[in-house]
Amino acid sequence: MPDSVDVYSDQLGLNIGPFGCALNFAVSAAVPPAGGGVLPGQLVATVRMSLEHAKAIAFILQRQLLQYERASGIEIPIPQDVLNQLRVGREDWNAFWGGR
């Protein structure tokens, strides 16, 4: 079995099909392009899994993050402009995270 990899990612691409999905993790370019456009990130890892596994991971991540926030007494902030870029409404975001 190959050694595991340790990577940093600040971008995620998600491809979902009827039998599974691929999570494509990327890192942003170090220097912005001339003219202020957006460069695609550099792919650092692809993880493929079943849809069932992806759904279980989504649940576990949400639960762990909520437990962390409660235990530390902080709320991890996500700015409105980030939600706008993700095309996620604040009401949907708050509903997903327990109505906060």
C-alpha cells in the first residue's frame, strides 16, 4: 500500500455520479493573475468514494465541528461574501448548522 499523503487545500471541487463521487482538493495560486481574474487552483489530491461514504463523512464533519465550537466557546465565522461565492443563502447555512 502506498504511503499516505499530507496536503493543504483551500479549494474543493466535487463530482457526483450515480455510483460515487470524487473530491478534488486544490490550493490557490500564490500570485494573482494580471487583471485581477481568478486562476484555477493546483490539484493536490483526489479522493474517490461511494455516495454513502460521502454522506457519512458530511455528517461526521458537521458533528465534530459543532462539538469543537461548543467545547471551545467559539463559533467559526464564515463571511457573507464567502457564502455568496458558494451560492449558499444565509438562511440555508443557518438551518444546516442548527439554526444559529
